[in-house]
Amino acid sequence: MTARALRSTAVRVQALRAEAEELEAEIVVLVEAMAPKLLRLRGVGRSARVRSW
């Protein structure tokens, strides 16, 4: 891979991470409004997030 391709890929990864964080925040707001008990369940709430990066 060239340096340009690596740089381009890194920019896309950063943009996708930012988008995922925004979407996750929106999901939390919706779940808090509709089913707040879910966020208190083990393995479901914000602390259950698993990142592979």
C-alpha cells in the first residue's frame, strides 16, 4: 500500500469512528426515553461497549 492509500484509509476510519459515536449517543437517548431499564441490565448499558480498535 502506498502512503497515500494508507492516509486515505486512516481518514475514512476516523470519520467512521466519529459517525459510530454519534449514532451510539443517539441510540442511548432513544433507549433512555423508551426503555431506561435496559441500560441498567448487565451487558446492555454503555459500559458494555466493546471496541475492537
